[in-house]
Amino acid sequence: MIRVLLFIALLFAVALGFAWLTDLPGTISVEWASPDPNTVPISWEQTPGVAAVVVGILLAIFLAVVWVIRVILKSPHIASRFFRRRRQDRGYAALSQGLIALGTGNAKLARRHAVDADRLLEEEPAAKLLLAQTAQLAGKDDEARQRFEAMLEDPATKALGLHGLFVEAERHKEPVAARHYAEEAAKTAPGLEWAGKAVLGYQAVAHHWDEALKSLERNYAAKLIDKKTYRRQRAVILTALAAKLEDGEPERAYSLAKEAHGLALDLVPAAVLTSRLATRRGDIRKASKVLEATWRLFPHPDLAETYAHVRTGDSAVDRLKRVKSLSAQRANTPEGALAVARAALEAREFEEARAQLKKVLQSEPTRKAFLLMAELEEAEHGDRGRMRDWLARAVSAQMDKVWMADGVISADWQAVSPVTGKLDAFRWLTPESLPEDDGAILEDSLFEAPALPVIGQSSAAQTRPEEPGPDTGKGDAETVVLEAEPIETGASKPSASAVLSGKQGYEGTTDDVRFSPPLKDLPDAVSEADTAAGLKTAPEAGPETGPETGPQPATGAAAQTAGEVPAAGSKTDDGAGKTDAKPSGPDPAGTGAAKDKQASAPQPVAVTDDAQAAEGSVKAGAGEQASASPAGGGKDNLNRPIEFPLSRMPDDPGPDDDETDSAAKTTRPRFFN
């Protein structure tokens, strides 16, 4: 717009000038005198306006003639410049098409255009770069490396060649060469972002923390990173350097860790390291303050563990109180509840641990919480069943948070990623290998302590159904409650079964093994008192069949359990707890040896209506024969031993020679679930 106004103004001025010349009075006269005095001189007279127009026309003609003469003289140069520009235009067109082909991945077409561009454009860096990148795309690594090395000779393309060589070194897994090219590029052009970050990354991967600090300062001075990133990365590098110097130079490590904690309060490793070094110096207050400041920003299990042991030599109760105070500074966090539960478990405060774990499991159930619950069940009650139940729940529970970077899980925090070499890449995250669902709802009854039976309780209160014996043809056996049946022996010497009266445990569980006496203390023979009474002791309660003794039938309640009905000759007094049986009827074994045994040592025999049925019941129903030897006391004696009616499991076939050598062997009670 301004140019238009200026043009109009200039045109207006020219018009005014011509108008002024036109209005001037007089004429302009031009005479050409002839050398001959007799010749009349030539004169030209015009008004000022006409004279100005004529002069302008003559000037234009003169300039045109001069231009023509100059063009004729400079025609060779003009022709060469024309052809040169035409060549450049063709070269740039080929370069443009080559870049497009390179971007689309057409290596052959890109190389053809690159060759044309390099031929048409002499000493053009873009054409050389296109040739090198085309060689990279075609897989010609040696040619690409040679072309990048050729760029190092020109100062204008040195940085370009270093970057290409750096990329080639990383592609071929050569970190030493890549670090060298990055350092050279950083020296050549300090403002290169890729060079500064690459140098810092390689120094961090190599744990050259002092050099990494210098590189970080150069990057911040060159404005490659902002202030927030600079503070965070400096804190990470200082923490890693302090951890490296913790054992050799604890004083310097403490100062570095303290500076790192000041730069990043939420950096958990810096706080833990600072607290640990402060505890080593004896500054308990400083160690506690550092952990508390970080806990309020970022609750973490490592902070709670370090806070619990901030003062060495404390008892488990003192550690529990300290962890509670730390958890209260940021309440209602699963990390705090788990820390309190762990400390309470160590202090044997099982109720507190159970309450804390209940809150965690009903809000954010994780594997660590289930494992702690299983450990609590084992430590408090020794209940293996409930412990296995919690362990089974832990298998399908959500995974706990871990230190993770680029898909790699690490047990401890690290300053750099082992995959990409990125600084401060580890984050406290939950792995996504399992779906994060709410899981099953945990009822309150799961957290209640189990009610266990009283140790030493009578076996009569802990009855269990007997194993069914073989079918004797008289219907199903009636299950009865076994009670202690005292026998009046008249002897002051206690029976052999009284030796086991101190046995403690829970009937029907494998925990009996811990409370039972060793097998060497069990009686090996029938005591005199029990022999006089005609009853077998606990070790001989099982069925025994041999060539000398013959089958031993069951008596009392055991005979009723086996489905046998006592005959009229046998007397049973349940109220007094006595059994008086008289031998009558046919001999079950059918041998004279049994009769001789009865004559020498009277034994209670249960006689049935059918001798053959009794014989089959005695031989095959050994699993339903109960021991009838009390501890010498009455019915109220609750300390008598737990006696099992089976010498082995019903489905255990036993040794092959069991039928022939069972009389010669002493049976032992077996404890089974």
C-alpha cells in the first residue's frame, strides 16, 4: 500500500512538472552554426514542454544502445551462467526426488537420484548425506561408514559425519565407539542436544558419576534441559555416587546424599541412603527427619524398614512403636499398614498384625499381604491348613509394586535403565502381567483366630467314626463311643499303657508326632497286670494271627462296633465300666492251642450266635477292634494315652509276610491324618 502511494505521489509530481513547463512563457532555441559563413545556421525552437519530451526520448535511445553493446560483450559469461543454473535446477530436483524416495523406503530409486544429484551438484553436503543414508538403507554399512568419515575432513560437515558414525556405532552395538563420536560431537558443537544427552547416558551406564556431573552442567549451561530436569537428574547422579562411596568415603557420601535429598525430597533411595549414613554417624534425629519428610510425599516400604531400624539395638516392641508413629504421619496407606503388620509380627503382637492385614486385604489385596497373613497364622497358631489357604490365595493375588524401567523389574533401585541407558528411568509401579481385578471378597471370618481343642482332652470327646469292616452278613455296624474301661487288677504296679499317659497332641493330625514320646519308650511286651486281667495293651490292640496264638476276637464295645451280638454267656456292664466275658460256644479258631491259651491266661471272648460269622468278623474286621486297656484309673482319668484301633491304614496292604510273621513282630502305633 505504501508503494502504491509513493508511485501515485511520484506520478503526481511529474504531472505537475510538465504542467509547469507548459505554462512557462518563451521558447527554447537551439542553433547549429555552419563552418561556412555564407551558410545560414540551423536553429530549433520549441516550447519548454516539448523540449523536455524530446530530451527524454533521446536519453532512452542512448541507454538502449548501450545495453545492447554490453550484452554483446558479456554474452559468453551470460551463456555459461544460464547453463550452470540449469544444471543446479536439475540437481536440486534430483535431490528432492531422492529424499522423497528415501522417505518412502525405495532404496534403488533413492540411490539413482542421489547419484544424479551428486553429479549435478558439485560439493553439495546434502547430496553426500543422501548417498550415505541411501547406503544405510540398502544395508551397505561399509560404504555408509566411508562416506561419513569423508565428511569429517570438511569443517562444515564434521558434525554431520560424527552423528552418522554415532548412529552406525549404536546399530552395531559398539558403545565405546558411540561414546567417542558423541564426545567429539559435543566438543565440536556444544549445543548439539543428541551429543550432550548421549554422553551423559553413556557415562551414567559406565558409572562414571563424576564425569556425568560435568556433562550435566554443560547441558544445563547450553540450555539443553530445563531447571526442573536438571535438579532431578543431579539428585539421581548424586545418590548413585553416594551409594558408590558409602563404604570407602562415608563422609563424602553423606554430604552427597544430603544434597540429593534436598534437590528431590520424593527420591526414596536418596532419603534411605541419607538416613542410613546419618545413623552411622550417630545423628538419629537427622536420620528420622529425612525419612519422615520423604514418607509424607511418597510412602514406600524401604522408608518404613529403615525408620524401624534407625536406632540400632532397639527391641521389637520399640520398633513397632516407631513404625506406628511414621505410619500416622500419612494415615490410611497400604504401605503403612503393611509396615505396622510386619513390625507387630516381629513383636509377637498378633492381634495388631491381624487387624492391620485385615485392612489391607479388604482394600488392596496384594501378594505381600497374603504372605504376611500366612506367616501370621503359622507364628500364632501353627495352623498349617490356614497357612496353606493364605498361600494359595497369594498365588492368584495382584502383584506388589516393584522398581521397573523399560519392562525390566529390579529388586533394588538403579540410577539408569539397563535397556536404554536412560537416566532416572526406574519407577515404583505394579507389573501388568496379571489383570488388576478386585478379586474374591474376603469375609471377616477368615481373619478370626481358629478355635483349637484343649491339649490333653479325653479321646472320648474327640471321637471319630470307625472304618467300616467287611460285611459279615448281619447288617451295618453300629458306631458307638469308646470310653475308658478300668480294670481291677489288684496290682500296685501301673500297667504298660500308663507309661503313655503324658502324651499330648491333637488326635487325627500330624502334629501328634511333635508331642508323642519316641518309639523306643513304648512297651515291647504285655505287662503282668494286663496279662492277669486277660486284656491286651495299646501296642497289641491290632489283630494278630499266628501259628501259636490264633485270631484274637474283639471284646466289649469293639465287638458291638464290629456288628457282633454278645451271647447269653457273656456279661457286659456299661455302667460300671467293666466287662466280664466267659468262654462258651465253639472255638473260633478250631484249634487246641487257643484253648490252652485260655486255660493259662483267661481272655475275654465275645461269642456270637454263629461261630463261623464270628470267625470271619475277627479275621476281616481287625480295623474295627478297639483297645480296652485303660491307664489304671477310672472313667474320669483324662490323661490316658490316645489309642488307635488300627495298626496301619485300611488301604495299606503291609508286607507280604504279614500273615505269618505278625505274631513275632511288635506292632507300633501309627500316626496318620
